Amino acid sequence: MNPEKRIAELRGILQDHNYQYYVMDDPTIADGEYDSLLRELQSLEKENPNLVTSDSPTQRVGSRIRHLYGRTKIRWTWCRTGL
């Protein structure tokens, strides 16, 4: 598969998984699988910088954090003794 087609495919897959995880709160793949797909996309974009677009999952704010720490959800907790 040529890089342009694979990049488009990976972006679609990752965007679908982001929606399932963050909006629907129903992840469909393990964090490690997601990270593997994201690393593949990052590698292809690095090799083909002319194919990087602003809507790519690699260009989203927080994508580096997500890559380093997985798709960990942060939940607010309240101290029983107050602030």
C-alpha cells in the first residue's frame, strides 16, 4: 500500500477509535494497539512530511501526551474534607 493511502487509512481508524473512547466511553481496542497505530502514522508522516495535515491525530493538542501515557482518562475527584 502506498504511504498516502495508508496514512489516510490510519487517520480514519484512529479518529474512529478516538470517538469511541472519548465520546462514547466505549473503547474498542486496547491502548497498546492504539499506540501502535499512532506510532505507525507518526513514522509515515515523518517519512512523508508533505502528507501531514492539520486534522491528523498526530497534530492534535495532547497527542504527544496520549502517546507517552496511553489514553488514560483523568477523572476529577473531590476531597472529603473540602478544599
